[in-house]
Amino acid sequence: MKTKYIKVHWLIPLLELVLIAVGVVTAAHYLDLDRKMHSDQAFSATLDRLYQVQRLSAALKTLHDGDAGAAAQRLDLLLCDNILIVNSELASANDRERAYVRDAFARIAHLRPRDPDATGGNAQKRYNEQIEAEKILTQATVEITRAN
């Protein structure tokens, strides 16, 4: 009887220690995964930024080589890609952020040349990114005009 009592008496503290150990291991694993995820996100953002810088560098090289029309086209495509990226990220934004982005898009629409493809009379191919970005900018301008 006494040995049975001792076994049961030690069983509860032993189970508590096992549960604590499992909790510590699980928390450490979660924190490691979280750290890796943030590291991967930072690396992905760096790669995206490097890609953007490379495209900007190529446009500047084209401009330096004397082909202003092709450089304008590359820069406009870079601008349109960034507009599409920002617009796609609006799904997780709050109302204040959406209003700020809409206002910025309206300002960009006023600054962006009306016909970015025609430089010196040479019309170039319009890309889907440019058409979609133009729709987004136009919609933002209309919304700002209605709000005022």
C-alpha cells in the first residue's frame, strides 16, 4: 500500500515536469520558426529591392546611351510595377492607409505623363502593367474628386 502511494505521489510532479519540458521545447521551436520566417521575409524584401535597383540601373544606362524613349518606357514600367505592388498590398491596410495611398495615387496620376509611351513621336508597345496601373491611378483620381 505504501509503495502504491509513493508511486502515485510522485506521478503528478513527474507529469508536471514533463509538461513543462514539452512546453519549453515547443516554445523554443516556435520562436526559432518565427525568427526564420522574419529572416526569410527580410531576405525576400532585399531581393525585391535589388531587382528594382537593377531595373532602374538598366533604364539609366539606356538613357545614358542616348535612347530616351526606351529609358522612359523602362522607367514607366518600373513605376507601374510599384503601383501594382502597392495596390495589391492594400487588402491588408486599414482605412487611413487606404485613404493615404489613394491620395498619393491621385498625385502620381497628375505627375505622370499622359502618354508615357510616346517620346519624340515613337509610340512603343503598351504593357499590361501600364494599362492596369493607369486604371488604378484614374480610379484614385476619380475617388479624390468625388470626395472633394
